[in-house]
Amino acid sequence: MSAPVNPVTGGKKHQPFVPETMEMKEFTLRAVLLGLGMTVVLGAANAYLGLRAGITIAATYPAAVIGMAVLRIWNGSVLEENIARTSGTIGEGIAAGAIFTIPAFLMAKAWPSFSFADAYLKTTALIMVGSVLGVLFISLVRRGMVEDPELPFPESVAAGEIHKA
């Protein structure tokens, strides 16, 4: 059976993997804790790699695979895996923002000294504000990044395919 055609786009209508009528756990404590653990580990790995080699990697795929493996042991749902993957990838973006911003602070001589108040508090505040703004802005373009028909295989769709497998 083929999917219905969307008259607006001319393409196939989106068929969700989990029907909205199905009751399935999604936002659970174990999914959030797993995601936070992956955030710390993958963020630290990206920070090290970024400072050492000057490049970071996408943490979405390792987070998807780790989340799937761990939550399958705990009999988790595909929606819990998605929550764990999504929260697990946050560390990558924050680490990349920090490691590429801190050298810019040094070059711009933004710190009068390396004291706690001058360096650490200013930097932490700027990174926190940047992280919140990043989350707010990405939430506006999320749907387009996930379902855009022009993109051959967006990152979130690829991660979703990992969960389906």
C-alpha cells in the first residue's frame, strides 16, 4: 500500500512511525538521565577533539546508537530513544560553541585577567546565554530541517532511521 499523495507538495504525505493514537512512554526519567550522561561524555569528547584537532564531530549518530542499545536493555520505547538521543547531542553543540569562542576571547583580549570573576564568570555567562539562544533559534527551524523535501537525508531523519532499525 502506498502513502497518500500530498496535494500541496505533490509528494507523499508524511506517515508517522508511531501513530498519534498509540499510547507510548516518551519523556521518562531514565531517558533524560541517559541523555544527560551522553551529553557529558559526548560533549567532553567533542571538546577534546575540537581543542586537539580543531574540528568536532556530529554526536547524533553515536547518541542514537547508544540510546537505542541501552534503552532496549531496559525495554524502552522508540520515543524514549529519541528523547535520549536529542538530549545527548546537546553537549556537542555547547562544547563546540565553547571551544571555538574561548580562543576568540583570548584574541580579542576580552579578559583583563584570568581571575575567577574576569575569566570564568564572564565566559560561563556568555556560553549559557549563547546555548539558550541556540536552543530557541533551532526550535524555530527544527521542522524544516527534519522534513524538508529538498534535503536528501537530513540528520534527524537519519537518526530516526537508526531508531527504526
